[in-house]
Amino acid sequence: MKCCFVIPCYNHDLVIRDTVIALTQYSFPIIIIDDGSQPSTKEILEQVAQEFDNVQLIQHVDNGGKGAAMQTGLAAAIEKKMTHALQVDADGQHDLTDLQAFIQAAEQHPNDLISGQPVYDSSISKGRFYGRYITHFWVALETLSFKVIDTMCGYRVYPLAEYKTLISTATLGKRMDFDIEVMVKLIWQGVNVRFVKTKVHYPEFGSSHFHAFKDNVLISKMHTRLFFGMLWRLPKLVLRKLFSSQSSKQSKK
């Protein structure tokens, strides 16, 4: 397994250096995508890239959104001939002590998408917490499965061969809809998803770029598209589900 880290960053400069220091213990390449940040953040990111030899900084002139940044980062990982890319947020939400669990899961199941299953503390807002359940409902419908525990956590390991196959035929959202859409479409493609429990903390002085109205409208439109996309894939999804169920029963005999 050849793994790298991919970090989308937009005006997150408070903990980015600490994040990079925590990641350097793994000796993996680190790809940071500056998604059109303000000058002060750009300066810090450029300093970090100069300080650490394994950091590659890619700069977007304009802000394109988290999804656009991730797609740039994953493309760079593919260009580096990586087999896997581990996505980490730049704002200090993710518990980096869980990295080894993600890496081990990817090593054991190299063709699967490994995703965080968030365990929240009191720092999460009620609106954000309960709003996730609306997406969980829609994703269960779109994938015909209640096994998809979470689609919004940006702490995950992408199998790049499977991702490359997906983007050869599919388009993906460029903003906060990316994390959800890429997982659903990988599941449609037949990729299995495994979840790793991980603590998620929203730092007191952190900044969120999730816009309650604009991004919820964007995500609602995405779910509408995914729902109709599921309908014409319905026969294939049902057959796959039946086959999987039969195989599971036979393996238990």
C-alpha cells in the first residue's frame, strides 16, 4: 500500500502546522490544497511547505469548495502513483491518534472505502448533530442499506483505483456535497465501506465553512439527483443485495 495524506484547506491556519507535525510520523507524502485562502493563510501554508520536505502545496487561485479541493488532491495522489489517500480536515476536528486504525483497516481491506464513524462530544451544535440524520435517511434510501452509518465525516481512506474508475464516468459535487456523493456513488459501483469509530471535536476558535442555508439547499438538490439515480439502478442494486444476502447465509453454514 502506497498511501498519502490529502488535506483540503480554506483559511484554516491555526492548527495546520500541528496537524502536519502529527502526520509526519508516518513518512507519507502530504498533499495540502489551498482552496483560495486569504493572504495570511497562504503565507503560513507556504512556510509549512518549505519547512517539511514531504509536503506538497497545491494552490487554487479562487475558492472552489471542499469538493473541488479534494478532487484536486486525489488527482495529485493518483499522479504520484499512490494506491490510497487518507483525507484529513485542516481545522483540528479529527483525532489523529486514530490514524493507525484507519491505516490498518485499509491494509486489511485495500479495495474498500474506510470512513470515520464520528463519536461527538459536547462541542457539536444541535443543528449540525440532528441535521445529519436527515442525510442518513436519504443515503439509506439511495443505497438500499442501513449499514451506511455516516457519509459526512471527512476522515477517510480512499482506494484510488476504485476512485479513478468512478471519476471516469461520474461527476461529483465541488462543495460540501462531495463527501456524501462520492461515498454513495462508490457504493453504487460496488465498493464496500467500512467504518472506524473516531472522536470528533469542534475547536472553540475553529471556523466552519458550512453555510446552513446555502449548503443544505445544495445537499438537498444532490439527494434529489441521487434518488433518481438510484431508481434506474434499482434492479442492479436489488440483485446485488440478494446475492450478498445469499452469500452471507452460505458462509455461515
